[in-house]
Amino acid sequence: MPIDRRRFLGGALGAGAIGVRSASAEPALTDLDRAAAAPVLKREGLTSPVIVDSLRLLRKDGEHFVHVRSRDGAEGASVVNPPRADYLDKILKQLVMPFFVGKDARELEDLLWELYRWKDNYKLYGLAFWCPQAWVELAILDMLGRIAGRPMGALLGDVVRQEVPFYVASGRRDTTPEAEVEHLRSLVEQSGAKALKFRVGGRMSRNADAMPGRTEKLIPLVRKAFGDALDIHADANSSYDPPQAIRVGRMLEEARAVYFEEPCPFDHLEDTRAVADALGIPVAGGEQESSDWRFRWMIANRGVDIVQPDLHYYGGMIRSVRVARMAALAKMPTTVHISGGFGFVYMLHFASCVPEVGRYQEYKLGTEKYGAWFDPQVRVKDGRMTVPTGPGTGIRDLAGLLKGAEEV
């Protein structure tokens, strides 16, 4: 029996559920605007100016860091999403980091707007600008959290959860359906996940599959292999036009999948909405989105059922919290996309303070190495991850971690 998308959303909101949207409960645009405009950063414990003295891009052991220091000697750092620093470093060092030097970091929200205008940065609108902005914002939030003695989530809202359920995702399309099922089985066994995601279609492929017949065979095979013990998701990565997306969506409904991600080209909002309107299964999207106004359109017009800003591609935590506030008015969950590596830690902080997150957040194998950076360590067990509780990002020994790092 097909899943009713509105009934699902009540469950998708989990413990923070605020009910299922009725057709007559569309949020007014003015309400969305007020939700997005309300201050995000909480300044308790930040009584004195925090003047930025320096910002540097560092590299150590294959990782890139943005390091910030105040004139009073407070420090913070962010871990850059790979491999963007290799080609966005000039934008970061020429058009983002210099702007913050001499500014009071407590004014971060207003500074982000002024950065957007500075040196015509708005002309770089998109991932190329938002990633460097996010790296600096995350470093400053880490520093402010260390000064205030509070975790990053507590700077952005009230901490409402200390553990986050997760799914594990396969990023492959080069596998036969049978090989993909074995790959998924390995991911589940290694992670303990209670949900999984696999890829369908050919990725921006104009309806072409990754190999002939792969999607049609894979969807029922995954459900047969895992039974009803796990929730399953599928990501099309912009593969389809609406008719083909609806056909694939019907297959996912038959397999009792819990959502269908990015069925149509990510920037064709009307096509995505047409698919969401036609299906019972909830449709997710937004990982490539760079515009406040397009997220507003998606929410006001129910272009998707689950919004997915990427914490780096969309410009950081503050902008993403604003999207989540708008989505909450429409009874829609926000499940942020993460771009690999250390990004899952920022996802944990986001999920800790946003009441209306989806039932699962993404976890990638290979990120276990970061757990030892925290005290207590980030724990992955029984399909759940613990949220770091230390100040800022929660890294235990920042000076030790950065010792020997070279400036890039």
C-alpha cells in the first residue's frame, strides 16, 4: 500500500513532531519571512567583545582547517569539507577571511550579510562562495562556544537531543543490483544502522539508468534482502523528468521506502513539485540549493516534503537554521545534507538544536577516526550517534590537534 506523504511526515519528525500539515495550513509568506529573520546566535556568556585577530587556512595529515584567533587569545577551528579547499582557497583567503579581521565575532549574523556585500561577493553566489563562508562561520562558532563554555548547538538554539538516529548511504552506481545489495549489507553490518540509502538512476542523466535495468531490479531486491527490519531510501541525484521520476517513485512506494531524494534536476523546482504532488512517498531535496528565496518557495509551495540544506554548500549553520525555522511552520522536517569527512559532526550539532529534524540523519563509514578527537568520544551504537557535549565543536585538544599544521 502506498505511503501517504503527510502521514509519513508526522512520523518523520520523530520526538519533536508537531503534527501533520493539513491542506488548509499553508504558512503565510510573512510568517516565513519573520521566522527566517529572527536572530539565531545566542550571546549568553559572551559579554565582552571578541575581536578577530587572525584567520588562517592550515593543513595537516590530509585535513584542512580554518583557524581563528581573537586579540585576547581565544581560538577556534573548523574542519574543511574535502576536497573543496584545493580549489576554493583563493576565494577563502582573498574574499572571506580578510573581512572578519578586526570585527567583533559576536556580531556574526550581521557580519555574514556584510560579507555577502563586501567586494561584490554576491556575484559569486553559490557553492564557490558559501563553502568558504561556512568554514569561517564554523570556526568562529567553535571559538565563541569555547569562550561561552557551551556546545555549538546551544549557541544556535535549545539543545533538544543528545543522540541522533542515522542511516548509512551507498554512493555507488557502478554495481549490479546483486553486488549493490552485498555492499549495502556490509555498510549496515559495519555501522549498525537501522536505515540505508542507495542510488537509483544515472545521476543528472536525463532518464538514463547507470546500467540497463539496474533501478527496476535493485529497488525490490533491496527490500527483499533486508525485509522490514530496516527503512530504505533512494537518491536519484537529479536523474529524471517527472514521468520517469513518478514511475520510479511508484516502485519505491511498493517497496515501502521512507523517502525519495532529488528525483528531478535539483534546480527545476516545478518538476520536483509535480513529482511530490503525484506520489505518496515523501520527496526530499535541497542539498544543491544556494538561495534563501528558493528554499522559501520550496516550503511555501510544498515543492518538497523534506528540506535538505548542506551545511557547507549553503553557507553554514546560521543560514541552515533559518531554513529549518521556515520548514517547521509548514510542518516539514529538515534533514541536512553533509559533504563528507568531519561534516557529520556539524550535522550532529545542527540536529541537537533543531526540533523538527527527519527521523534519520546521514552517517558515512570512515569517519570513526574523528571520534577520538572528543571527550567523551562520539559513540556510534545501535543506529544512533551521540552529540559532542564539549564547548564549541567539542574537540578536546585543539592545540594538540593543530600542532605541526602548515599554513596553506
